[in-house]
Amino acid sequence: MPIIHVHDELAQLVSALAEPVFEAMRGTRAAITLADDELRYELKALRYSAVRLAVRVACGTDTAALQRLTEALDTRLGLVVVPGMKDREIAYVAATRIMRSNSAMFDLPPEATNLHFTENPLENVGLLFGHFCSARHDPLVPLVGATVFGRTYQDTITRVKG
């Protein structure tokens, strides 16, 4: 698949699908103190992080393809003007490697380092999502975060590898 079509599909995966997930989260809204637009931002940051990680994995050692795809994706999403999105990506990727790397804790926001991380990378992403949504103690919010991240990651791998 030509790279131009892939980055369009991935941009749509990050942006367009956040709204149905937001609507599905209505049942957990009581646990989340964020305003609606802030929750939409957190969902977009979660999906963006999953897409970027999956693109890195799918491209492997092909650094030229990785660079073209990530630059095209960021341009398509207009992420040069979205503050904090790259910081969220760094934190979510760190959450996936907490038990494999001592340095991963340094990539988390300081207030998130006391989360009860496990050996399950998706569970860790969910815990961090719950933290970013100010719903650290609600069991459903981390589950939603882990599910959204995992599904977005898998969908991205499928699209990139064709």
C-alpha cells in the first residue's frame, strides 16, 4: 500500500474513532472529572501513542519508511500545534516497557510513578490512562484505556504491514 494512503488511514484511526469511544464511556463519566474536550484529547493522545508505537514496530529497521510515515501522519493530524501530545506518547510507550527497562520510569510524569504497574504492558497503559483521566481508582477507565490502546495498536500493525 502506498505510504500516502497508509498515513491517511492512520490519521483517521487516531481522530475519527475517538468519538465513538467517548460516547461508549458515558457510563464511566461519573468517575472522570475531566471536561468532555479534555477526555476527547486524552483519547486522541492514547490512540496517537498506540499508532506511533505500532508504526515503529511495523517499520522495524526501515528508518526511511518510519520517518516518512511518522512525518506524514503528524502533518496530516496537525500535531505540530497540539501541546503535550508527544509527552503523552513518551509516557504511554514507557508504560509498555516498565518491567523491561529501569529507565522507563524516568519517562513517566512524576506523579504517575507511584501507580501499581504490573508485568502486563496493556494493563500499565490502562493505569496511566486512568491517571491522565483523573480516575485512578475506577476499574473501568483503565480497562477502557488498555482496550483502546491494544485495539488501535493491532489495527495499525495490520494497516502498515498490509
